[in-house]
Amino acid sequence: MSFKRTFTNAPWEKKVGYCRALKAGDHIYITGTAPVSEDGTTFAPGDAYSQAKKCFEIIESTLAELLVPLSKVVRTRMFVTDISKWEAFGKAHYEAFSEFPPATTMVEVKQLIDPQMLIEIEVDAYIGNT
């Protein structure tokens, strides 16, 4: 099986030892994606919908680097710090995946790496023939 790793040079990649995405044969695993602005700060503090939307934009961009459309996503996992905002997170998820809904999970966690982050999203995709 062939492996291809992509990196963004985020400071956490080297400190923690992970890559942005890993293509393993027909499977793609996108690491937890947080709402980070281009300058490295947390995007839209306090805005659940905007943060989730930003995460999906980053995920879509990462998949595009691997020449994979968002429609190949088979599973999402949303880690949120306030489950009462589920509708805002869900709206962004729906907008990204309404035409090809994946299996998904949303769970509340105590805190993310930056207290201003409300959500972090993991994605798995499958690009084999079905």
C-alpha cells in the first residue's frame, strides 16, 4: 500500500508529530481541523457557525491538494466545546455535505488546544471504486 502525507507547516505538526492528511491506498484521513485563520489566530471567536464553516473550507482545500472532491468524504467527527450550539455546527455541516451526506458524529469535549476554538473536525474519505 502506498502512503502520501501532506503538511501545512503549522507549528503543532512538528511539536506533536502529525501530518495534515494521510493518503493510505484508497483511504484518506484528515487530521483534526480547527478554525485557524491564515495568520495563525483562531477564526471568528465565539461564532460557532463561522468556525465550523472555516474548518470545512480548510478540509476541502486539503482534499483538493490530493485531487479529491468533498463528495468522497465518508465520515466526519465534530468535537465541540458547547453542544448547545449543535444547530450552528450542523448548519455548516449540512451546507458542506447535503448532496452526499457522510456518516457523522458530534461530541462535546471540555476544551480544545485554544480556548477560543469551539470546534475541531476530523474527516475520512474513500476514493476507491464502489
